[in-house]
Amino acid sequence: MLTVQKLLSLPVFLSATLIAHALAAPQGFIDEDKKDSNLDYAAALTGGEGCGDKELKAIREGFDEMNKIFQAALNPDFTREAEVEFFGPPDRISNYTAMIEGNLRRAAQYGNREGNATKNPDIHVRCDDPNGMCDEGDKKKGKHYVYNIGNEPHINFCNKYFDMDPLDDKVDEEADEDQTKNDLLNYYNRATAWARMVMHFSGVGTAVVVQAVANTQPNATSEWSLNFSEGPMNTSVLAGVKDAHPETNGPNNIRILKHAFGVTRAKLLATLSTQTAYDAANNAENYALYAQARYVMQKKNFYPNMPIMNFGNDMAVLTNEGIQDGDRKKFACFEMSDVVQRRQGTNEMGGALPSSASATSRIWHSQTFALIWLILSCLGIFAL
């Protein structure tokens, strides 16, 4: 068999050249260390409870890819088709465009490198499902791939996340499909899921919060008045539609709101007159899908605009539960929010993750081994 002694018995220059060439190969250590997942970001990923090396790699890579789509989403032009479809017509959202721009800018700051004076909070990632959300829902309603804990920079990754495609693989694959390349849902990938989660962070996504308060003004014509403020971003719901009800053994008066996940419901937020002008701007999914669309536009020079929300009048939607049900494939449980409160006993802060470089150094790739074996075999330097 090949022995280390045989390798080291070569002249120093030759042995060093062979090893350096092998380690710099496309599947070798040096090449892997240059991947985006090893870039020194200003913000760190921490925690990793319940995650193995493979899961952490997919989480890191998804984070890198999220940074790419948010960079593509900067400087929105609210007169363009994508902005109108995901946030609303310019005259309708004129009071909220600054908020939208600020949200996109703060999200994109996760791409800042170490040493940048602007640093977003570190993100606590985990795979142990502390709130038991990963098994909620079913094939029809959808299941969560990821969920946010407490509007904090704290994300749990469910098993379904690890089946999602990498960003560029998905974009390249779908853009080559002539019949379906304009369907934005087909591009949904792990970067899109990451983007939705980041918009839930209280330090990133700002939303309009409206509360009804007792009217104390003299001669008021209404007992209540509306108090507007800002708060963290959650998930908007469809308004003016018939709520769903859970299937139980007997009658129930439980209302199930129709949360705006997916392309169809996200676009309805910006389209229906029954929605407030800020509903789309308040919805994390709208930002994620908008960023995904902008990335496709940047890379492929076209806007995947399907489905188009042009039904003639709102009643065509408000009375059609088939449309309200949303997309055929669901990347969240459509019957509940993807933001949950942190349970007592769940750690808020996460410890440092092992560096991806150190994890890589534990792996001796078969391609690298085979390359060294082939070279030494040609030289006749191996033992039987």
C-alpha cells in the first residue's frame, strides 16, 4: 500500500509540489477554504444545537447565498413591475417606501465583512426543534422548513431545509426550462428561506404596528382611535376572505387565518383592496421573494413574473378559495406564523460554532488521495 514514508522519501521539491497540487485541486482543502462559506463576515453564526457537520455546512452556504440575493435587492425602483407586484403601486405605498428600503438595506448588511463598522447581530442557528414546530402541518397545508424564535436573531432549521437546492443550482436549472422559467415559485431555494427568516429579526425587519386605543379626545365621534407605531416584522394574513377551520370531531369556532406565504398570497397582499397599504411591506415573505426575483433578473436578465394577479375585480379572489389556498408547493405551514415565542429553558445565546475550515481539514477527499496515488504509481513509488 501507499506509505507516508515513500511519499516523504521523494526529493523535497517534488513531494511538496505533489502535495500542494493535490490540496489545491477542485475537491481539495485549499479550494474549499476559498468558498463563500468560509468568508469572514462581521456577524457570526453561533449555536448549532442538534446540527451535524453536514447540516452546518448547508446552513452556512444558505447564509452566503442569502447575502447574494439581498445585495441584488438593493436600490428598489418602486415603479418597476417586481416592486409593484410585491409591495404595491407607488401611490399606494408612498408612506412606506422608506421603511421598505431600510429593511432591505439592513438585511443586506449581513454581507458586510469582518472589520466593517456596521455589524448586524450574530445569528443563533439550531436543528433541535425546541418548539416542536417542524412536524406541524401536512402535505396540503405545508410544513415549516425553518422558523424564527421570538423575533430574535435565532433560527431553527427543520429537516426539510436540508433538502432545498443551492441558490445558483436552482436558478440555472429553472432558467433553462422554457415552459416554466417565468414561474417564480420554481426558484424558491434555501437562500429564499434564509431571507424570510432574517426579515423577522427585530434589528432588521421593521413593520407598521396598529393598535386600537380608547379615544380620549373631547367631542370624539368614535370610542376608539388607531395608534400607529413600529415593531418587528411577522407574517401578514389575507383580509376579507373566509377563514379556514380545523377538522375536529365536533363543531368548532376556531379561526385559522390565511398567512401570506408563497408567491400567490404575497402578491395578493399588494393587490387586493381589502388589504391595508402596509400589509405587503409588513410581510417577511414578500421581501424574500422580491430579493429572489431581483437575483434572477441580475443573473438571467428577465423577471419571472408568474403568477400574474390580474383577476378583473377583487370578488374573483375573495370568493375563490382555490386561489386563496396559494401555491401548489409550500415552504411553510400556511395555517400558522413562522415566528414563535422562545420557550422557557431554551437558551437565547449560542456558543461559537467550529470553523468550517477546521471541519474541512478532518476530511481527506478520495479524489485527492487518488491523484497522489496515480502520480506515485507512475513513478513506481508504492509498496505492494
